[in-house]
Amino acid sequence: MSAPAVGIVGAGSIGLAMAVVFAGAGSRVRIHEPSSEMAASVPSRLDERLRLLLEAGLLAESPADVAARVSVGAGLAAAIGDVDLVFECTPEDLEIKRAVFRDIAATAPRHAILASTSSAFGAGEFAGELAGRDRCLVLHPANPPYLIRVVEVVPAPFTGEDVVSRATELLRAANLIPVVLGAEVTGFVYNRLQGAVLREAYCLVRDGVIDVEGLDTIVREGLGLRWAVVGPFETADLNTRGGIAAHAVRLGPAYERMGAERGQHDPWTPELVAEVTAQRRAILPLDEWEDRTMWRDRRLAGLRHHLDQQNERRLCRAPAESTGKELA
């Protein structure tokens, strides 16, 4: 499959990042940015990100070669008039998105997929009244997508199945990892998970249980380190001999009490635990549990080694504290 032509509306952090991703994968990318100041900053900001990737060994070409595939158009038609995929990357304002999508739908070619990078609004909220709404959906990346590659694919009830399939193919071709959601929900999955953690984090600080730095340390050096290798369900599965079903029996009541303290009543019912268990066992049979736990530990050991090396570099580069004595 040849690299798609991509149009981007909005040159903020996400718009620019999507340009980095798709230009790096060989696409011709055109950007429409109404702010002349923001548009003028695209080349320098693009070069900065491409050089970061080059230094990290994550760019197969020179920054100049990739940047040559990106242009900032004089208007919307110049940016999206002949593309295969459009990304709307405007501020998180519903009325702005409705207006921009009306213009995009009237300007882009009929075959083009029209995608929003919205963090919370589903396509049903801003594209539901459009003619040709079947080609509209949300493709929600994390920031920055050139380093965090999972993208939520969020179709509206009216989005065509072929559009979802084509969108996932285009994302994979750009070295992104699409995850298709089964329903539009506010905040999708990224932000609902982040929101759950942040809500509890604020409560724990409020209640005097921990301070901000302590909480960030627990996530950064604890949960986050593990989640870089395995997700929450696999964590529970591998942490308890007998797998996630045994974990639910042993710790489910404690998690239910924690939720009740916050006024939340979402118990892990036997039916729900059975569904999660069935999905986990389809991924990892119990007779492979020991091997997978050692795989996890090897991956964590490699990550720990890398982070320790980075920390040593930072320590070496930090200014030496004065001791009042001359250094030999």
C-alpha cells in the first residue's frame, strides 16, 4: 500500500506530531493553520522533533528528507483538497469542531477519511448532521504519538465499517498501534483511565495520605514502570498464582471497599470476572503462566537497566555541589 496523502487542520502539538508520524512513514503531509504565527513556527518545531527522534535512533532518514514531505498550505483547500486522510487537530471546543468539520466535509475529496484527534468528543457530537458522515470518526492519539504509538479508533454509530478498516490500515502503515473501541464514551479509554487515577490521586493528597511528589514517585517508579511492560489486567493475572480469577477472589472484596470509600459501587460480578478470565486465558493459557512471568521480569530488568543508565548520565551532568574544598 502506497503512503497516503495526509491533510492536517491545526498545527498545535498534536497536529505537528501527526505530521511527524506520517511524514516519517513516507506520506506527503499538508498543514492548514489559520494563525500566521503558529504556521511560521512549523519548520523549526518540526526540525526539533525530528532531530530528537534521530538522536534516539528512531528515524530512518535525515530530518531534512522527512521535513521535505511537510508543507504548510495557504488555505484549507490547498491542505486537504486531494488527500486520503484528514486530521482535525483544533482546540477541544465542540462548536469549533462542528464548524471545522463542516468546512472539511465540503472541501476534502469524497474518498478521504475525516478524523478528529479529539480527546473527549465523539464524532456523533460534531459530525452527526453532516452529509457523508459515514466517513467521520475519532482517531485519538496520546501525546506525543511519535513516541507513544497507541491510537484509539472511535467510530460513531454511523461510521462505515470500511472506513474503520481503512483507518486502522493507514495507522498501522504509519507504525502506529490502533485499538478499535466498541462504543463512543466521553473521554474514550485513555482519558477515562487517566481520570480514574487522577481523581484518586487528588483525593489522596487532599486526605493527607501522600504528597504530590510521593504519589508521582509511586506511579513513575512503581505502577508506571510495570505498566510499560504489562497492562492492568495482565498485571493482576501474573501477580497471582492461578491467574486473574484467583486475583479477583483474593483482592476483589478489598477493591470493592476502596471504591465504596469514594462512593463508587461497581463490584466485579462473577459474570464479569468470568468474561475477563476467558479473554485472558485465550491470550495466555495457564500452563504458560510461569514462562510469561519470567518474560515480564526480563523486560522489567531491561527497562530498569536502561533507566538506571539514564539516571547515571543525569547525575554525571549535574553541577557538582560546592564542598568548600578544591577538587583534585
